[in-house]
Amino acid sequence: MLIKTYGCAVYGINATKVTVEVNISTGINFFLVGLPDNAVKESQQRIVAALKNTGYKMPGNTITVNMAPADIRKEGSAYDLTIAVGILAASGQINSTEVSEYVIMGELSLDGELRPVRGVLPIAINAKEEGFKGIILPKQNVAEAAVVEGLEVYGASSLNEIINFFNGKADLVREIPNNEYANDNNIPYEYDFCDVRGQENIKRALEIAAAGGHNVILIGPPGAGKTMLSKRLPSILPALNTDEALETTKIHSVAGKLGKQTGLVKQRPFRSPHHTISDVALVGGGGNPQPGEISLAHNGVLFLDELPEFKRTVLEVMRQPLEDRVVTISRAKGSVEYPASFMLVASMNPCPCGFYNHPEKQCVCAPGVVQKYLNKISGPLLDRIDLHVEVTPVPFSELSQAPAKEKSKDIRQRVIKAREIQSSRYANRVGIYSNAQMKTKDLQVICSLDDACNQLLKTAMERLGLSARAYDRILKVARTIADLDNSEKINTSHIAEAIQYRSLDRSGWAG
């Protein structure tokens, strides 16, 4: 007897339907075909033990399992349940009339219990697109799948519950979706700007970065507050909209990073990898490609502390994702694509000892060492960072004062208004949502300057020795400052403030 059950294969952050055909014929053998990997091949042993310990049996016949399409590699243990249900239906141990109406996936333990699997959200989305009635999963995965509207989602804790469901002996509980996630700007954050004493100029710079989606680097001595301020940046970013929440959750689902997260991801991601990270761990990859840190930071913030301590090869592989906002990982068996639209926030000491340009302490670095230290960060990478912000230590007089009264939610409201202006401005431009993504050809129109602004910018570039790459960045940042001011035109005060944020471009900054 031939029975078909259905699962899904996940590639990148999307899923493809997999048809599991189970045929039982005379003889005694077991064949599993359709390009399965070792984890799928090992499902035979798990299924045999699970059936026996559940009170059912493996048919004493020749069982042929074909996983179609056969040219797509099937990976992981999530097909255990798909194959087991197919075998039970083909051997007449369960009613097969409704089996084909559901996508069925889950890992089996030897006692028949179900274990959670990765990539459930893209699987559920594909199940709906393919017209399935519903999806049956381990209970730990149902909240994640239930965010897909119009799809019946059922959770089970054991194989026995699923058998009873198809035989009409018991019902599975349908998961009720809770989709109160989108556009909630009142989500509580662990870190808030109201806890920060002093550093008003740094807060202002991070507000500008958040408003325009700009990358930023903080340069200052140890203990000046670079990490503390960076951790608070997500608290002033606008809430995830529906599409962003869905895409962010898909990435974390595929990577198995949701944990006890129910429904969609609500807060923008904040990823802070250690400087010993490898290039594969940062951008993604491996024999079985997985998302890297830059994809896990999609729609959020990637924070690189002590930037010069990262290996140069690691930093250089970020250049293309920073420009294209997507990562393509190619392997002999195919390629996958992960989104990587993130804000880069980096911090660094001004020199190896950390006290170059310190107002009170003396730098002990030898001549030329400071410039050598800064040269660890390549020009092309700096070219993709819009704001260079010098962070100085907070004096005791400010430390002893009461914390600032302005909370992150107050700053966030100004950021949201600026983002709304940009959304309207770029409504007809595909792939552009903020000033940071503006193309060079748009600068002359969107960032047009009057004579006074042009003269100020020319004078600043000549006197401060600003590099040519600083020109476009200054215009983009000035446009964001004007948006925060609700000004249609860029004026001299906007240009003057933007010029302050190009310290690493100034000739002779390090000596």
C-alpha cells in the first residue's frame, strides 16, 4: 500500500514542501531514498524503538520510503514523525484518510516522546501557501507556528497522541494564536537612557544614528561608557512592524535561537559577539549553512566591542553585507541567502593603552603605535560607518548628579517621527527605508545645499583635512539631523553638527 505524508525542507529562511512516499510490499527490508543525510537515515532506528515502546510495531515487510523531490538534500531529525506516520498509515495501523491534509514534523525519542525542531515558522508559512489544512508539531513548537493565520496548528507530546488523533480516539488541542506583537512602542527594555549620567553629546549622536539607520563607531578610553551607551540603543529604535517581526523570527527559528520565545520576536535584536569570533560564525555558513551573527542582528543592532581586536579577515567579510544588506552563502550543493539589514555599532580605544587624547591621563604608547592601531580598521570599512563619535570620561561632578530625566521612550518618539518623514520620502524607492540607505545619485536631490552650507562644508573639509569619503556621509547625517528638526531643507547648523561626527577622517587625528 502506498501512502503519502508531507514535511518541509528549510533552505535559508524559506521552506520547500517534501513529499514522503511510503510503500509496503512483500519481503523484509527497509529502503530510504531521496537524498537523505545521515540524521535522516538514522530515523529507522528511532522509529522502530518508538513504535515498539508505544505499543505498535514495524511492519515485517519491505518498506520503501522516498523523499521527493529527490534532488533536494533532506537534513536533520525533523522527518522522524513524517516517516513514522507514513509507515503506520501504509500498514493500516492508523486511519490514512486525513494524513495527507497536514504537514507533520518532529523528532522522535526512543520512548515515543516528541522533541522540538528548528525552522518551524518558515515550515508553517509554506504549509499555508501549499494549501494544507493544518500542521502537527511537538508542543514546544506550536506557539511559533501559530502566528501564521489561516492555518490549524496542533501540538502533541508523544507519537501515541498523534496515533489516537488520526484513529479518532482523541483530539489534539488546537493552538490559539496570540498576535499582539506588532508596532508596540511600549515594550519594556532592560536598559534605558534615563539611567545614564552625563554624556549628552553621545546620546544625541545615538539618537541621530537611530533616526537615520546610520552605522556608528564610539572612540574613547576604558570606562568612558561606550558599551553602556551601545546597549541602550535598541530602546530608542522604533518597534518592529509586522513584516520585520516575521522576518526576524524566521531567522531565529532557523538558527534555533528562539528558546522559550512565544509567537514573534517583539524586540529588535542586539547581538554582541566576542572579538575571537570566526568569519563563518559572523556572516554564516558551515557544511550545513546556518545564519551568522550579522543575520541574527537583522532589523536590529550588531555591536562589535573593541573593534581593532577583531581579526582583519572577520571585519573585511562584513563589507559586502553592509552594502547589500544580504548574505549569500554558496556551496557545491547550492547556495542560500540570509537577510542582513542591521545597524553596526562599534567601539574602540583610541590607542593600545587607551588614553590617547585623554583629558587627565597620559598616553604611554610609542610614536607611530597609535596610527598603527587605528590602521587595523580598513578604509573601506570606515567608509561604511557614518558617525565617528569621541567619548570622554564623565567627570565626578556629573556622576554625583541625579540621573537624566529623559527616558528612552521620549527619545524614541522623536526617532519615530524622523523615520516617518523618511518613509514618506522613500515611498517610491525600492529597498530604501532610511537616510543611511540613500544612494549617491539621490544626494543632489534629497540633500541639496544652499551657498552658505556649501561654503561651510568646503571650509571644514579644507581646514580639518576631511577625506573625500566623508562628504557623502556628512550629507546623509545632516539630512537626518534636519529630519529630527522637522526641517525640509538642510541648513548650516545641520551641516556643522554632522561635521563633528567625522573625527577618524581628520588628517593627523592620531598624531
